[in-house]
Amino acid sequence: MQRFFPALVGLVLLVAVLSSCMFVVRERDSALLFALGEVRETITEPGLYFKLPPPFENVVYLDKRLQTIESRDPERIQTAEKKNLLIDSFVKWRIADPRQYYVTFGANSNAAVERLQAQIRDALNAAVNVRTVKQVVSSDRDTIMREIQTAVARRAQPLGVDVVDVRLRRIDFAPEISESVYRRMEAERKQEANRLRASGAADSERIRAEADRKRQEILARAYAESQAKRGEGDATAAAIYAKSYGQNPEFYSFYRSLDAYRSAFAGQGNTLVLSPDSDFFRFWDRAQGDKPAAR
């Protein structure tokens, strides 16, 4: 047993040395191979690699996955109108150059996050300070995010960091200006409502006047047509009466006298004061069988 013990110890030492000479780079990591404290190689592809045992060579791993920086508290940013906004944002970033990143921050990701947060804060101030509240909240929101991303990406590139995206998650008014902003918005909405009511009333009057004008035109046209028809009817009746009178004047006179009697005695209690031998009663005695009086 004592004869195999040195061999066993040697085998264990050999396995330990061999294991210290191998290292694995995973898909989510980048590796920096150091030789006596200096970066000798940057490895970004996953796989099994070999190196000299420590302290001659050692490996430092860096996470190359997409990472997120979320602001814990909203940033208080002042607009061009000297009004404070509370802006909550987040940033997507990753390590683009592991060597430069390690030179700048070492293996401490918190230092990188703090540095990027400061740059994001500066870019956010620069983009919001020149715009109004309305532009920040609605019209220029996408433009502001692009400006921030461009500015932060330009500053972060020498640090070995790639800024992928910047988003403004929430924009709120500061408590001291919320009430005044809401009152102004309410006044603007009331003004717009009054303008729409006035415009509607004007349109209503215009439509009503146009309808009245068309109504008068239609009535006038209808009255003219009715008068024309009435005139044509009267002319036709007069022609018929004239033709009938020409064919039998005696019957025509009798018929007209009947119309006169019907009109005169249509109501109850009608009284006529006339001479019995007046021309009105010319056909009255004939109803009794008398002969017509000689004229």
C-alpha cells in the first residue's frame, strides 16, 4: 500500500494540473485570457480551450448577454417651460469589446451600470430641456428616445459597451405642477368645446336659413303653378260655358239661375228682399207650370 501511495498522489496532482490547463467558454460569456497580469487573448466563441496553469495564465469571464438598466426612481427633468417632469426609463445594453470593458471597469458590472446611468441622465436632460411638456409627452417622444440612444451609444462606445435601445417608460408631472397643468388642460378643453358649440350653432342657422329659402322657393313655384292651372281651368270653363250658351242660350240661363238659387238659399234663414217680377225670379214661376211672362 505504501508503494502505491506516491503514485496515487502523483496522479491526483497530474489531474489537478491538467484541469487547471483547461477551461470552458459558455455561449453567454466572453473570456479574457491573462498571462502574467496582461490580456493575451479575447475569446468570444463557446468551446473548450487550453492554457497554462496558474499563476502563469488565468481566465476572467464576462457576461455578453443583453442586460437591462432600470431606473429605481424617476428622474426629475426640467422642460423648456421650466416645468419639472418625472421620467422613468430603461436601457438595453451589452458588452461589445470585452478587453476595453475590462480595462475601463474591470469585472465589476455595477461600475458600468453607474457610468451608463450618469450618461443616460445627461442625455435625457439635454433632450428634454429644449422641448415643451406637450412635445415630451406626445409629439417628440420617439425623437427623444432616438436622441438619447444615439448620444449614450456614442459615449459608451469607447468604454466597450453597445447601447441597443433606450425607452421612456413613463412620464408624469411633478406634484407641484400637476394641478396647474390639469386646470390648463381643462380650460383648453372647455375652450375647444365652446368653439365647437359655436361652430355647430352657426352651421345650424345656416342650414335652417337655407331650408327656409328653399321652402319659400318651393311654395312660390307651387303657387305660380297653381295659379297657372287655375287660370287654364277658368279659361277652359269659360270656353265651355260660351260654347254651351251658343248652343242653347235658354238652357244656359236656366242652369245659371239654378246655381244662383242654390247659392242664395244654401243657409237656413236666408232672406232676400226683391221685387217678385225681378229678373232673378224669371224661372221661379215656371216651376209652377206658368208660361213665361212676356217681356
